Amino acid sequence: MKTTLELPDPLMQRIKIRAAERNQKLKDTIAQLLELGLTNAPKQETPKRAPRPVQLKKHGPLTINDIETAIANGRD
């Protein structure tokens, strides 16, 4: 698959030097480095969904004012 990447010049220079030192094609060196990066990258947890809004019977979703009032009433 062909693709276009924009890489910082210093990084691209390092990759070119690495490819030359190993007598590899540039595309092979980039593919190898990407594969190594993906293999060694930490696994991310699946993002959790936000909880559904609390709804009271005969009352719509709670507002910030409702929550603050409930907190204030609980402190008495």
C-alpha cells in the first residue's frame, strides 16, 4: 500500500542513515520501525462509556443546580 507521510526532517535523516547502514530500502526500514513500535507500544484499555444521565420519576435529567442543592441539603 502506498501512503504519504510528513515526518520532521531530523527524524527522516535518522531513518535514512539507519537504512543506509543496514543496506536496506527506505520503505523496508520504515515498515520495520513501525512494526517494532506497534509491537512494543503499551496496550490501551478500551475507553469506557460515560454513564447514562440519572433520571428521577416525574423529573427530567438532573441539572447542576439540582445536584448542588442535593449536596448542600445533605450537609445540614
